[in-house]
Amino acid sequence: MIMKVRKSIRNVLLGGLAMASTATALQAEEATDFNQVGKQMSIMLQNRHYDRMPFDDELSQRILKLYLNDLDYGKLFFTQEDVDMLAKKYGYELDDLMIKAKSMDVAAEVYELYQKRVHERIAYANDLLKKGKFNVDSDATMKRARRDMDEPTLKGWPADKKASDELWTKVIEEAYLSEVLRRKTIETRAKEQGKDNPLKDEKPINEKLALRYERILHAADEVDSEDIADYLLSAVAKAYGPHTDYFSAREMDRFMSGMNNGFVGIGALLQAEDDGATKIMGVVVGGPADKGGELKLNDRIIAVDPLNSGEMVDIMFMKIDKVVDMIRGKEGTSVRLKVEPADGGEPKFIVIERGKVEMKDEFAKGQIIESKKEDGVAQRIGVITLPSFYADFKTGEVRCSEDVRVLLERMNEEEVDGLILDLRGNGGGSLDEVRRMTGFFTGAGPVVQVKDYLGRIDMKSSFQKAIFDKPMVCLIDKASASASEILAGALQDYNRAVIIGTSSTFGKGTVQQPMDISRMMPFFAKRDRAGYLKPTIQKFYRVSGSSTQKKGVEADIVLPNIMDALEIGEDKLYYPLAHDVIRKAPGYTPEPREGLFIANLKGGSVKRLAENKDFQYIVEDVNRMKERIEKNEVSLNLKEREKELAEVETRTKERNKERIERFAKMEKQDKSLYTFYRLNLDDVEAKELQKIDPTKDDDSYMRRSEDEDKDLDTTPEWPTRMDPVKRESMSILSDLIELTTRAKMAGVKNE
């Protein structure tokens, strides 16, 4: 149920931590017959996917569009001549070639052409950078984004080599301008604050950009048969919908590690640098690297010996996920790193024994906030933040529902008056975990319905006794997806909680099931690294009968959020399944809607928002962002860009000046009004919960490197580390608690 991030950006989002397969897995098994993998996958899709689409010419067109668009996301490398040639040659043939087990030659041919164009374009870029002459006085503009909106097309590439040269001239000029402005901004800030310029020793702009494009070149060249098969087979899968996907053997290892928030490795967050090295951006507290003590933040890895055998592998410009694969391995084995120290000096070798690493920052967290009310009675609000619905499928030792259960039970002991359940940014996870967890709030009963391609409806129920019955609100945003939408939807349908946040959640209302392709292949076929197909097999429906697909869960009270201006959501993806409605779940009996006092809560919130400067700023930013996205244009004129930047800087300074003064008052008021208690999983057994100062308490399980220009950023942190959404949700919950208490007292008097 967790969404797989698009391959071209997945390295940045998931590749950072040493959380991938064993070192030997880096070497793709050439013996695997990916032609047979493609054939069996084609059969599985036709037989197992929810929509049962046939393998025909229409699907063939989809596959080609997705393959080309995925390889060349910004439409920068191929030309329209290339695309037209490939469309004529294979546009109506890919479906047949897949079934005939002859698709890998096409995959290789297309990738080889892509690789050739990358080399040509980077060579052209380097030539421009060497000349170093850029026209920064023209009235030229270029598109900010070149992505197709409604569905991928076979149009939009530069017509030919000449048009491609013209486009890349603009690309280089824009990159040059952006870097000039970035450096100028930081230098100006440093002067204004009487500080040294942190970028004074940076490489010249042209040299830095050349290194950036060299990394692109290496990424294009650093592929094997497994990678090429992955690109095409993923396009085939996604032709059936955005969440149907193909997982290579490497990706499946990473996926499973991500689900249980643990892995075997060294416990380091990695980042690819422009000059080819891999930088240490974070160290997990208590992990092998932390215990060893030799590897430091900002150190740069330049070579790896995966087996500590004496044979170092040069990793300069290597893809970050492959660096991760080399560093991770079996528990108890050692990896040897060649490192350039952050503080200078000669490169050194560091040997680290791999061990189990728990990503505790990704576990459920709790907090209790006690506030003084006007009548002198203290009100206690519990907060639970759940980043994902994680679970260890192999051992069952790690379960988010169990973690939430112990937090709730301790909150009951602490006699909290209400709960904020924060699902912002939670992309989903285990269906069993969300089903069980829902019952903690609603009690035993239906939680979600699933329908398969035959129209058969299966009801998933919780058999848990409710363990928390106080008033609650649930925070969502556009990144709350899948399992998050099941929980939020059930809480809303049962009228158990007030849903607060962006206009709606993401809108992923489909079920995927990983299937081992090797089991379906002919007995004598080479299958060692066949990978997995993850087809959509069912759709989710709320107990009220509405699908969460595309529509998501709509907030009861909407708060301004920049996400509502961005193109985020299921309806922004290619080929999503439709939204529809089925019958209500048998046994579904909601609480009275009036018990949530939505109208009263909205009225109070609207008044507060009208007086809240931070939400006013957000509304301004949303409007600017919408206008910018709609315009989809960036100027290549230096003076015009300087003017735009000056406006941004002026606005930022004015806001910061206002905020610094206001935040200081709020911070002082918070200290007299609130008492904070930390309640993370390590605290649940404590005899007494520890009082904390949120501005000083660091409960992070990872030490992170800071940006080199962070000291120049004068934007103040949120007072008491409570962002506007959390503050407003506390106010809404406080109103709900008071209204509920009054209603109960009125009921008692009437009786």
C-alpha cells in the first residue's frame, strides 16, 4: 500500500540511508531472462489487474509514452525526430513483443539512443560552459516545467538537433543565472550580518555546473541489464495505472526494509555531491557508524570495499542507490570506506561492522501538552504523530498499531482530555495495521471495504475494543495517502473525529499486491533476479460507500496550505482509476454528526484565521504559487531575475522582522500557558513523564549536517516549535472538548 516514488527521484528520497540489499546484489545476474520476465508479467497483468485491460495497440502506445517520458522526464534529451521514429517503429508493436518474449531488444535500443543523446547534450553543455559566454540581457524565457499535464504524450520534444541546441542554450543560461543569483544572495546576506561568505571557496560556476552534468552522464552510463529491464517493465506496469509497478530484486529489498523502519547497515544518511563524491549528511544515533565514532558529518566517501577484502571500488559519480547497496550487507560483516575528512587532511580508511539499524525517527511519537484555561482548570491534550503504517512482515516484532496502543494507554493514565492524531505526510503502509488501529478509536466494526475486478466486496473489520473515547481531531495533508485515508475516512464516517488540514488527502484508493514473477516463469528459464509485479488488485471504499480513489478524504475544516497550490494528488498522476461509490458497509452505525459541533468549530476557526498573520502569509504564498505554476515561465534576463529576487528578499525580511517580534511574545506567553511532556516509545514505562522545553529538547535519533548557509537564514523557528496548523488544531480540539463537556452536562441535567 505504500506508494512507490517515481524512479528518477527515488534515489534522492530513499537512497540516502544505507538501507538496501547486500553488496553482492549490486552485480545484476546477467543470466536472468528478462524477455521471459516481460512475457510472464504481461500475462499476470491481464489476469490479475483490477481493470483487466487487454494487451493491444492502445496499451502499446501507453507503454512507449511512459517509457520515453520516464527516461527523459523533462523532454531535454530526445528530439521529436527520435520520438517519431520510435513511435513509428514500435508504437503498435510493444504489446506483441512483450507477449512473444522479445521486448528487451527494444528496451536496449531505446536506452542506447537515450544514452547517445545524453552524451551529445552534455558535450554541448560543456562546450557552452567552456566558452563561458552567456546572454543575460535578452528578453528570452523558458518553461519552468515541461511535463505533460493530463497524460504522457509523444509530443513536446525539441524538433531536431538545431532546436535541441537552442533549448540547451537556454537550459545552461538558466542554470548559470540561478547559480549567480544564489551566490549573490548569500554573499549579500553575509555582508549585512557581518559574517564571512560561506561560499567564498566554492568552485567557479562553470566548473560546478560541468560537474553537475558529469553526474548526469555517469548516471546514464551506469546501467546494467537489470536497470534497463526495470525501466521498460515499470512503464508496462504503469500503463495500467500509477500504482501498478514493477520492482526489481534490488528495489524489493529496499521496499521491505522501508516497511519495518529497520535495516542492516552502518546507519548513515548519504547525499550525492556535484563533484562525484558521496557526502555523510546524517548519522543514526546508536547505529554502527555512531558507535564506531570515526565517520563524521560532512565526511566524503570516495571508494568502498563492500566485503573488506582489500579491493576498493571507486564510487565517484556512482548512483546513490548503488553506493547504498555496496555499503549495506549482512549483519556482522564489515565494510571498508575510503573517506575524505570534512575538516581537511589526507583521505583515510574506515572499517565499520554492519549491524541492525532502527529508524526510530520514523516510529510513532507522542506528546502531552497541558494548558491553563481561564477558569483555572488545566486541560491536557495528547498528540500522536504517525509517519507511516509500518510493520515487519517477516517477524511481526515491529507494528505501528502496537506502538500507538501503548501511547494511547499511557495517555489514558495521564488523563488527557483530547487527542490530536497527526497523519500529515503519512503515505500509507500495512492494511492490517490500519484496520487494527482504527478500532482503538471506533471499537469493533467495519473499517474499510475492498472490491475486486469481479465486483466482489469484502469488508475489513476491526475486532479491537475501543481504548480511547475522548474528543479527537485528525490532521491530514495532500501527502496523507492510502492507509492514512482509510483511517481518516473511517474516523470521519463514524463521526469520531474532526478532520483538519488541506482540502483533501492524496486520493490513493487502490490495493496493490507484490507477486513474485519467477514463480510464473517456465521451469528451465533463468529467473534468479526476475523481480516482482505489484498490480492493483482491488479498490478501497469507505464504510459510507465512497471510494477514496482520486477524491481522497475531504477535510471538515480546511486550513490554508501551500500544498493546495501544488500539483499533488492521485488526479495529477497518469492513468488513475476512477472514483465511484458502492453500498454502505453492513453493520456501519455512525455516531450522531451533531456530536462533533462542526459548524461551531468552523466559526471559531474562521475568526482565528482572519486574525492569524501566519495563515495570511500562507494564503499570499498559495496565490503566488498558483500564478507561477499557471504561467510556467522563467525569465533569462539577469536584471529581471534580480528584480524578482529583490522582491522576494524584501518580502522575506519584512515578514521575518514582524515574526521575530511577534514570536518572542508568543514564546513568552507559551511558557506561562503550556507545560510540555515528552511521550515517545522510550518514555511509556517511565514512572513520571519528563517535562521538556520544546525549543531545547532534541528527541531526534539522527544527527544531521546543516546547510553551509544556514547561519545566514534569519527566518525564526515556530514559537515553542509549534507550527500554525498544530496551534490551530489545538484550538479546535480545545473548543471541541469544551462543547462536548457542556453537552454532557446539559444531558445530565435534562435527565
